[in-house]
Amino acid sequence: MSSVPERSEVDEAYTWDLESIYATDDDWESAYEAVAERVDDLESYEGRVTDDAETFLAVLELRDEIMREVSTVAAYARMRRDEDTTNQEYQALTARSQSLASNAQSAASFIDPEIQELTREEFESMVEAEPDLETYDHYVDDVLRMKPHTRSAEVEALLTDLGEVMGATGEVYTMLSNADMEFPTVEEPESEALRASDESSGQGPRDSEAVEITQSNFTNLLKRPDREFRQRVYEGYFDEWASVRNAVAASYKNSVKADVKTARARNYDTSREAALDGPNVPVEVYDTLVDTVHDNLDKLHHHAELKEQALGVDDLQMWDLYMPLTGDEGPDLEYDQATEYVVDALAPLGEEYQSRVADGLDSQWVDVYENEGKQSGAYSGGTYDTQPFILLNYQRDISSMYTLAHELGHSMHSELTKEEQPFIYSNYEIFVAEVASTVNEALLTNHLLETVDDPEFRKHVLNEFLERVRSTLYRQTLFAEFEHETHRLEEAGEPLTADRLDEVYRGLKEDYYEPAVIDDRIATEWMRIPHFYRAFYVYQYSTGISAALAIVDDVLERGQPAAEDYLEFLRRGSREYPLELLRIAGVDMSSSEPIDRALETYGRRLEEFESLLE
């Protein structure tokens, strides 16, 4: 029998308050119908967006109003669906809202190309005639910036139509990896405690239970203490990937080809340049990240050596890599205690920030516990016109506490942004999105290490921090190197065969995990990374954690002035480009300095853990 409760059995105090958006589903229906009717109003402006300043302002304001309403309609439907993904009614509402959002985007698609017919001087003249247009200055600058890479209306229409086809490789990969592949089952090890209990009660040994390997549970199974079990999981998982090796290689090869051809169609020299130009990030930022991480691989090697020591093994194998340094399960941590730790940890950001988080936790921002059918994982949601909403599946452990701190960082970023910025700047690029969440995590680590004396608890806190740096800063940079090399090979006309992809990936694994045994199976790990079908995306996780750790260093060293700089960064939303925004917070991601500082913190925490081991 499942121990997971039905939705109706969860205490309402631990659920989010979606009635604050729409009191009833009928109210949602009314809102949906009202905004659906307004979408057609945009069509009357096609061909005359920049006729005069008054018309220009009117169309931009109308688009923003419609998009605000659409986002709220869509958010409510999705969150209702996520409460119970088996609910057919909310699946239907979600599908309708997604279709509405697509229609709205399509209806507004003529606006940016018409803006690109303006010069900067013509726009400034319009601002003089209609001062409220000043609000859109950065937005217009961004649209005009992309003009050299925007093709004729006919070519743009063709590229748009081909977008679904060009992205088909990712869809094929998703169906293959999530629907068609069948991973094996492995026998669970019988714990020593269970065996002793059975023997003392006069029972014979129990039969081991079989557990099915899935994409979702693979890494968690590699955290099990029984080493032989981990090896069986590892080998069974990668052997299934080997059975589709050529199909995945063909899928990825064609995904890379699509990136390269699209970049060339838009007048970029390389696909990497095209991807980074969207958020206006120079490719030098990418190279600096890779170079700096390579200069600090000794710290990652030290982490691997500590794992070898903590696990008491002669050779660290790839199936040992996910095992925590603590070697066992962490302490139980009730949700209310976790919230207290998180709120206390945020004190360096000021009383107002801290109290707003506390009030949010008391105001049903968070849907806390797992229930039957609930969407897995965690996210921060909500819109410009709603309170934040956080989906959790709290598991009463330290990792869940860190996830709560992480999502609260996103929520507060959105809250501070929407208070200070108009809707047009209420979203922010991925390049800065992960900063706020990771700042909260780092502050939590610092607080717990300063206030908790229990050495076992401290070990688990340090392990959580170290694993997050390893899997975010180092692992995502390794992925970024792989993407850069595979696209470079395609641009140079070299064939991307399965063997060549294995060769590239194995070389990177050998560089990054030198103390561990690099086997033939791990050379094929590139096959299991879905992010590779969204090229040049993952490096932003590495830059994000680097910026966050540098910011926390400043806040802890300089106090209120640094905290206020950081809060101002949060308030700016997307009113400036990402590098400019981070400079407000005191971080220059065009240099190696914040990455070096983040890696120094990682090294220092490794030494702290080593001292606890001793």
C-alpha cells in the first residue's frame, strides 16, 4: 500500500493558496474568455506599429496587458494540474491555456520586425513626442541589436516554420529515452539490520526485492550504501543505453547540425556565438569559465580522493561518484524546523527581506508535501499579478531544506522585480536566474555551520554544499566543453560518429575525474544528458553558482552595503543586460575573479570536511 497521501488528506496549511488567483474554476473560465477575445485586437496594429509615437506606445501597452493576463491564466491551469497530474479536467485547462499563449505570441509576432525598421535616432524622437515610451528604451535597444541577425520576412517565416522540424531531434530523443527504452530491474540488497532482525525472530533470510531502474531514480540508486548494488545499477543502466547507441548518436549529430545551419542562416560565425548573443553574453565569458575551472581541477580531484577515503575503497569507480561523503542517510528534518533554519540564514540580507520570506511561508506560498499524482520535483511559479507559489515534495531531509531555500530565492527575485519594474522587464535571463536561488543556498550553509555543533549534522551540511558545487560548477562546465567541441567539429566538417563522441567525452572525464577509474561505460554518458538538445545552455548554471558564491562572500564581509547592492540587482529584473545587472551586485562575470572566489570557497569547505573526517 502506498504511504503517499491523497491530495484531500494533506493539511491545508501545507498547500498553496491558488484561490488567491481565481476563487473558482468558473472565474478562471471568465478570465480565459476575456483575454482570448482581446488577442485579436493586436491585429489592427499590424503594418503601422511605428507610424507615430502614440500608436507605438498603444500597441506595446496592449501587448503587455494581454501577455500579463495570459500568463496568469496559464499559471493557474498548470499549477492546478500539477496538484494531481492524473486530473483530466486540469490537463484540459492546461492544454487550452498553452494554446492561448501560443496564439498570443503569434498574434504579436509582427511587432519586433516592424520596430527593426526604426533607427535609434527615430526612436529617441518618438520618446520626445511621447515620454512614456522611455519605459521601453532597453527593450527597443535589444530588438534593434538583433537586426543584423534578422532576415527578410520571407526567410524569417521559413525559419519559424522549420523550427518545429529542426527541434524534432530533441523530441525523438525524449520519446526514445522516456518512453521506448526499458531499463532492467536489479535486486535490492538485504540490509544487515534487516537480516539480524529476521535471524533474531527465528525467520529465515528474506528474498531480496527487485527495483526497476528509471531515468528519475538512477542517481538516487547510486547513493545506496551497498557497493555491489551500485555497480549492478550502473552497468545495467548504461548497457541499456548501449543498445540504442547509434540511434542516439544520429539524433545528437543532427541536433548539432541544426544549430550550426540555423546560426549560419542568421549570419553568425559559429553556433556558440548565436546562442550567447540572445542574452548579449560575449563568448569570452564562456572561455573564461572553462579556463578557470581547468586551472582548479585539483580541488575536484581532492573531492574524489576524499570520497575514496570516506568509502574505504582502493579505487574510486564511477558507480561510487554519487555516494555522499557521509556514507549514510542524513538526519530527519521536519519542515517547520527547516523553515526556521532557512529564515534565520537570510538575516545578512536584511530584516525586510527576511521578514517577507517568513510572511510568505505563513501565507501559503508553498505546496509542501508529496501527494498521489502530484508533479515531481520543485519549482517557483506565479506571475506578475499573483503572489509567488512554490511546488515542493518535501522529504524531511537536508536536501529538501536546501531545495526550499533555493526556490525561495527565485520567488523573492520575482517579488522584488515586479515591485520595481514594469511587466516588460519582469522576467530575467537564465544567466542571472540561478544567482538568487544559489545565494540563499550558500547563506544557509554558512548559517548552519556557524550555529549547529553536532558534527554529524555538520558533515551532512558540508556534503550537501560540496555536491552542489561539484554537480553544478564542475559538471556543467564539463558539459559546456563537450558542447563546444562537438559543434566545433561539425563546423569544421568532421563527422560526429558515436565513436568520436565517446572519444571526446572520455577525454573530458579523464581530465575532470583523474583519481577515479574512467571506464568504457562512462564514456557514453553524453547519451543520457537531455540538456544537450538545448545547446550552450548549461554553462549558465556554472556562471550562476560562481556569481552567487562571490556575492555571498561580499555580503558576509562588507555587510549591509553589499547586501543592498545585491537587492538592487534583484529589483532590476531584466532592465539591463545580464553582465550589467551582475555588476550592480558587485560581480564582473567577464573576468575570472568570481569563479576563482567560488572555487576558493569550495576548496575551503573541502578542507573543513577533511578535518571532520580526521
